[in-house]
Amino acid sequence: KDEEEEELEQLVFGDYGGLSNSLAAMQKRRDGHQKQLDRGLGGAAEDEEDEDQFAKVDDADLFYIDSGPMDAGAKAQALVKIADTSDSEDEFAARDPPAWEDSEDERITVSLASVPRLRKLRNTEDEDIVGGKEYIKRLRRQFERLNGRPEWARWAEEGQRKRRSSGDGELDEDELSGDEDVEMELDGEHNNLSVKPLSAMLQDTDSFGPSSEPSRKKRKLQPEVLDIQRLKDIPGSQPSAVTSLTTHPTLPLLLSSGPSSTLFLHHILPMNAADPNPLLTSLHIKHTPLSTTAFHPSPADQRIFLSSRRRYFHVWNLQTGIVSKVSHVYGHASEQRSMETFKISPDGSHLALLGSAKKGGGVVNILDAQTLQWAAQCRVESKGGIADFAWWRDGKGLCILGKNGEVTEWSLEELRTIARWVDEGAVGTAVICLGGKSDSTLGGDRWVAVGSLGGIVNVYDRSTWAEVEAQKTKDNGGVPSQPKPKKMLDQLTTTITHLEISHDGQLLLMASKWKRDALRLVHLPSCTVYRNWPTSGTPLGRVSAVTWAKPHVLGNNAAKEGVVSVLFVANESGKIRMWEVR
């Protein structure tokens, strides 16, 4: 070989001397980079002291967030526990062994106690030496604790679950597993669908930490200035506007839905830094833009009701995983061409559906909540039909608002109208809301709020109606025919679309989706609008759904810490935000 050929061969294939020089240069550059990184983080003095003990530790493993010890209550409440991942990782490895293993991992030992920045990886204070494989598991656990599990890792596990469970049940690709979605299209031939993995996840409700609020004296809020603090938002953005929000009566669960035909179920856990308010699961029903979704109000009845602008609605039983379809209101199908608006009675015994018939006024059909069979019908005489309705607190009747401004009090026990009264102004009424507790009033509700198309909200105090002369009210069920509102609120200028009174009856929320940031909070019983919230920087957007929740959704200690209510506000961008009122 001539000299030129040998030089070309050395450039292409290299030689032992060139390889050694390249490795030495690479190690020198790596050591220089490590020294610069350690000097920038901890100072030169600390680097000289710790240089030897950190030389074999990866850069990414030297950082952690010390969030302090988690108390036992928080651990018990958390739905997603990342701490005990060793067993699940071993199980996953047994199902799908790694493509490559390093034999050196078995011979390496790492001291967790001698290196200050590795002490966070210990399970107990006395633990020190661990093997290489266990050290890798601890590093992976710490990464997931800070950043959550990467998408590619979740996809890999979900793929294993799907392959493993294929052919085992009624569902194949539509089965739920963890936070997977279920897509289904129910028709007359398939009125029931089983979702097995969800049953396993929610069958034992004790794991959700149901709380019983301690008996305590009711904390009274002050008017004009409100102590309200923002909490972590519900993560992500839904594919459409959120038009329905509701919380579980005892468990920290939030239910949301919209025209995207998808229902989302989140665990309310805003204090979890690693994964706040995680998504438990979602349910997609093809070609069914959801308009109303709600939990059954009884803690013992784990059902979710879903409806849309269709002739049917669905009932999802969380304990069994069965999604059933209710197709008809037998005997009244012509008057119930849409199931989009329903409300469940507070005692959970009945379900009221707003009828589509407007001839002669409007109708509300009442179904038995257990059998889902037709039980009764309320027909009102209202020009233009029914605008809205609300259940009495005791669940024994309805307050039905006509578009002409007339309010009908209908008794479920007597199956008849017992009173009628007219909202003051009575110009384009749109929404009605009941709240507060009063044993001396009709239905047990103290407050009635009526919103109009022009943005006016009239607030009535039912406890004062008993003071009206008996002669004027005896022929109208003890209700004045033209009561005077305690306060007329005119802070909003567009159609009122949302009225919600908090569970303790101290706060009234009024909002309009037709204008950005059109939301106000009102103190009851003074009927004073709070001036300090919302501010110009409050990220509300166009409000599309709201709901109040009791303090227990934030944990058993929330009420003790002064939390009175929790507010959820959703907008047309698909965002759900959360605040606590103290």
C-alpha cells in the first residue's frame, strides 16, 4: 500500500491510536462541562468538596423539589399514588421485557445517605445502599413525581392493556382503562354497554376519601369585600365550550361536558403539585352533543345522567360500568321530542324533563329516578312556553318560570298548581334559581332569583311572604300574587344565562355568556354586589357553565381552615377555573 492509500484507510476506518485519543478528548470535554455546571449551581467551594462523589451521578438526577412531608390525610385522599411504583414496574417489565439490559447495573451500588442530593430517593430514613436497578427505579419515580409520566410511556402501557384485554369482555377497543376514552354509538339494537375497567376503578368508593364535614358554627361572610383565592385550574382545554358542570355530593369529583359529545371526570386535587386535578376518565358518545350532565344527588347511587338535543338520554352506572339508553317517555313522546334539559330532585327520587310542547303554554314531565318511567306531568299556561324551572329544596315540588314572567308553584305530592305569582317587570324572563334554607317557607327555600333577557336580576326573600296579610294570600297558597323583590340587580347588561346560589345560601352568582367577563357575586341577605371580585385581571372569558361545591371537595381540613365554598367557572374556550371562598 502506498502512503496515500494508507492515509485514506486511516480516515475511513480509523486505528487504535486515533480511537484512544478521541475517547480521551471526549472524557476531558465531559469533565470540563461537569465542572462548569457544578460551579454554576453550587459555588466553587462546594464543587471542590463534592466533585468526586457526584462524578458518577447524572446531571438530571441532581435536581429535586423539596415539597415537605405529606401528611397521612393527603396520602389517603390522593387517587393517583406514584410512590409505590416498583411493583407495577416489575409487572410491566414481566409483560414486556426491555429490549436491552446493561449487566453493569447489577454490580453497581449507590449510597443514598452519603450524598445529600440523593437522600430524597430513600423510602426510610435508615436506608442507604441500593443496587443499580433499584437506583434506576428510584430515579424514575422521582422524575414522575415532579413531571408526571411522559406521554410515550403512557401510550406504551395502554397498548399493552388493550392487547391483553382484547376478547375478554363485551368491549374491545372501546374499553376504559385508566384515563382512556370510550367511544360508542348506541342505537335501538344496542341500548346497553358495559365499561368494565371503570367499574373496577370506582367500585370501592372508600378509596376516594368521602368526607363528613365536622359540625361547626356557620361562618358568615361580610358584604362588599370577599376573601376569594384562586386554586389550580382543571388541566387542559376541552375541545368545545363547557356547558355543564357539577360536583359529586360527597366525593371530590368534577363532572364536565359540552357539545364535543365528551364527558370528563376529574379528581379535584388542587394541592397536588405533581399532578393537580387529574383526569380520571372521559366518555365519548358519538353524534350526541351533550347539553346537561349530572350526578345522582344520593351518595349511595353512583349514576351519571347525560342528555342532549335528542329523543333519548343515557345513564352511566359507575359501579357496574353499564351505560344504558332511555329512548322514550311512554305515552308522552309527542310532547318530549328533546331530552336536553333535565333536573334531578334534591332527594334523588324524581327527574324532571322540560317538554318540547308549547301549545297552551308548556309542560314538564316527571320521571321516577329509579325506574325511569313516567310518573307525572305539570302543564302551565305561559305565552311562549317555559323559560326555566327549579326543584324545591325538599324535592316535593317545582318552581316553573314562564317566558311571560309568571312563576308557577307546582306540588308533586298533590299533583296540582298551588300558587302563581308574577315577577316584577316581567319582561323576557330567562332563568330562575332557588336557594337558602327556611323551614317556614314553601318548599324550604328562602331565596328566589329571577334573571331576564335585559340583564336584570330580581332577588325575592320568601321568608317575608308570610308577613303578607292572610286575606291576600289564602287563595294563592300563602304566596302573594305580585311580590316585591328585596333587591333589583342591574350590574349586567346582557341576557342572564346563569344563576347559582351557594350551598350555605350566602352567595348568589349571576352571569351572562353573551359578554366577556360578565359575572358578579352577590352577598345574601344584604343583596350587595361584591366590589373587589372579579377584577379586570380575572380570567373568566365568556362564561358557559358555573357550579358551587361544598368545602369537602378540597379535603377534610378545608372547612377547618376557613373555606366556606368552592366555585367552578367554565368558559367557551373549554377552560375550567377554580376558586375558594373564605
